Amino acid sequence: MTQDLPLDLSDEVKHALDRGAPVVALESTIITHGMPYPDNVSTARAVEAAVRAGGAMPATIAVLGGRIRVGLSDAEAEALGRGTGALKLSRADLAFAVATGRDGSTTVAATMICAHLAGIRVFATGGIGGVHRGMESTLDVSADLDELGRTPVTVVCAGAKALLDLPRTLEYLETRGVPVVGYRTDRFPAFWSRDSGLPAPLRLDSAAEIAALAAAQRRLGLGGGVLVANPVAAADEIPGGEIAAHIDEAVADAVRRGIGGKAVTPFVLSRMLELTGGRSLRTNVALILGNARLAAEIAAASAG
Ligand code: PSU
Ligand code: MN
């Protein structure tokens, strides 16, 4: 089926999918545009290890030389993390990268597309993109939200960052028909913080229930993904009250410097790292590992 697609599965990932074993897709924009080197590469490795420890096969996704790669070697992940040349690929950029033979990392939206092409149904990330503050003038709404509305992949995240407009992000997900599920919480988490101040639209307390939800959505022919919001562990969180001023400052810096479009999220993330003296990065690593463990459980509950 995949032979006409510019899609290469690693041997391990291919064998796991052929046997119906659990597989968890992982994105690569977090490696190239989300964290500094070398923390990006060590985190990518730790996340793969966490998926394996949970009994599932990790499949980190990127585009290399115009081929969609599902499952990267350590050396390939290292090269992506070291280099500065990789394009940030969302839905709008994927065909361009393929047609021009480029290297690029995949956002949540592009990773969902590639995971679906490969037959992978569960995906772990840190935070999703959303509706940006000031969208009334910029119309900046991440393509991640529309992708969740159309591509049948369960995405495990720690909510969305409070640098976004979270009430509008949840409204838009509802409009697009995306079930947003708090995992063992009634609150929608805000990435570094366990509580955004907004309720989680839905709540489930086990991986098996989440797998059942995704299966019901498929059976009903509804299409689209499921968004699982898994709050960072209490010991690792930065409470909303402590981080709010830093977020406001980082967002204001982006506006002042005229940074827009695809550059906004990477800029604000690196500014947050400076403003928190590295604390935001430690929380970021902890929450991704938590999401990888939960995604492995969901994949195991969905397999077979
Ligand atoms: N949120 C994070 N870290 C990230 C991103 C989001 O905490 O690295 C990345 C993800 O790949 C997400 C993308 O899909 O940023 C969203 O970018 P944009 O807002 O330009 O759609
Ligand atoms: Mn955008």
C-alpha cells in the first residue's frame, strides 16, 4: 500500500505494525524548534526509551531528503537536533518538502498526517499549537487544530501553553468536533501548569477508556482525532501564577520584535527558557516523558 508513497518505515516500526503490536508516533519539531541542543536530542532519546519501557514501539517522524521517515536512527535524530537547516513542516509544507527533496521536522499536524499514512493511531507530544492571542488581528490559528478535526490519530499532550488563547483554542476544537479528554483530571492543563483555569471538556481515568473512545469514534464514522490532555506531574509543574508574568513578557517580546507566523512558537519557547532560568525546559522534559508513558499504555490498549 505504501509503495507509491514517499514513505519509509524503519524495520522495527514495520515489523511492529505488521504484527499488530503497539506503536507510538513522536514528532520532531520539538527536536528542531522546541528545545536547544543537546537537551533536544537527549530528550528525544529518553522519550523513545519511555515508550519502549511502556511496551510499545516508538516511531519518531521527520522528512529527510524529501522522504517521510517513520522511525529514525539515533544518528539521524542527532543530526536533526544539531543542525539548523531543517524546515518546520506543517500540513501546508509537507508536499513542498517532499517535492523539493528537503529535510524537515514535522509539527503535530504533519506528524498526524504521516502517522496516519503509516497506519499508526497514537501519538505523543508536549503541547499542541492553538489559537494565538491577538488572533482577531493576525488570524493565527495553528493548523494542529484543523488536523485534529480531520485525521484519526489520538494525540497525547499536556494541554496547550498559556501563551495561546486557551478559551478560544477549546472553542475551536469543539467546533471542529474534537473530543478533548482530561486524563484523571476535570481541568484542562496548560503545559507547564496542571490547571489552565478552564474545565476539561471530557474526562477519562484509564488508557483502556481512551482507546474505547477512539474506537467508538471510528465505528461511528465521525473521522478526526482525539486530544488527550495529561497534566504534568505535580512535582514538576510550574504553577500558573508563577509562570504568567514570564509568558506575558515572552509574548510581548515577540510582538515588539515583529515575530510572526511559524516563528512565533519557537521564539516564545526559547525566550521562556531564558526568563525561567532553565526551569521551563525541565518541566517540558518531564511532561513529554509522562505523555510518552500514557501514549504507550493507550497504544497497548488499542492493539490486537
Ligand atoms: N508546543 C510545544 N513545543 C513545540 C510545539 C508546540 O510545547 O515544539 C511545536 C509543535 O510541533 C506544534 C507546533 O505542532 O509547535 C505548532 O506550531 P504553530 O503554532 O506554528 O502551528
Ligand atoms: Mn501559526
